[in-house]
Amino acid sequence: MFKIPEWKYLKYKIHQKWTDMTASRGYSSKSYKGDSLLERLSALRILLSTHPVLKISIGALCAVLIIVTLWISLPSSDKEIISDSNILWFYDINTAKLFTSNKMDFPPIETDSGPLPDGEPAGVIANVLTYDPTGKDESQQFIAFLEKLTEKGKLTWTEALETDSLEEMQWETDRLIKKPEDKEWVEADSPRGIYIRSIVTKPNEKGQIPEYVNPD
């Protein structure tokens, strides 16, 4: 298991590396005023290459900061991302066309076009958004992302429906999402999933936040 070195030891090692580098260039460690930015970055690279644990720790910290930033930008996750309408937009992966179905039809669901090559049903939920406040301009409508449940998720959500405990379910539970053009599905609460979901709060060049388009 990796262990981050104590600060006093780490500070000493950084100072030692810097002293060795400057001494090799004929500088005095007391009178040295500093290198250029490029040289300082080079020294930092050398330091990281000789301290794998420090490199891993910094990388992990950056990943956590990215996830937290994206998470804060999303709507509250204790509610479904989709609208409260009982009829939702679905998307036929075979035909790339929208159709409607009941909210309680947990995706993937069967379609008239038949199953996918792997045998899975082709119907998944489509989150249709628009930047048009009136909702009438279809040219401004777009599919933000698609949704489906894992095999385990379909059983879990069906059981929650039968036991009248849907309100206790977290929307992300066993849910996979992707953009229509993506090949791979990802977990809704993964870093990639959080990034995809951030589309629902992304303003356009006019500063408008997209709204959901409910089926008529």
C-alpha cells in the first residue's frame, strides 16, 4: 500500500533536490535567485519522477477535484433527472428514432424494430432538451443523453415499483448512460457519467439553460 511521506521529510527531500540541481549549475544555494519558469517546471518533473507516491497522490487529488466540481454543477441527485411526466421519450437504437412509452417501462424495452445484435431490447430513455423557451422550435431540440438499467437494475427497480418504494431509490442506482453518438455505456455516477449529465445545466451562447421537452 502506498504511503504519503511525512511533510517534514518531503520538504527536506525537495530542498535537497533543488540544492543539488542549482549546485550542479554553479549557483550558490543562498544567493540563487531562481530559474526561469521552464526550468522550474523541469525541476518539478524530475522531483515527481523520483517520488512515485507523490506523483500518484497529486493525480488522485486532481481527479477528486474534477469530480467534485462536476458534481456541484449538477441538479440535486435525490430526484430523477427526467421530468415528472408519466409519458417519456424513448429512443430506438436500431432506427435512431424517438418514440414514447410509460415512465414505468424500465429500459431497455422491446421495440418494433426488434432486438439489438447482442439480443438486448433496443428501446432506451432519451432525455430531449431545448434552448427554445416556447418549446415549439424543433430545430433547437436535441438529445442530451440516453439511459438504460443494468440487468440487476431492472430487477431492483421493478421490485421497488411493486413494493411502492420508488421514492427511496437513488436515480443513479444501476443506471447506465451515454450520448447518442457514444459507443460505450458508462455508470451514471462515474466521472464520465457525471460529465455527460452536466449537459443538462450547460448554457448556450445566449446564457440560456436548456429545458426538458415533454412528449405532447
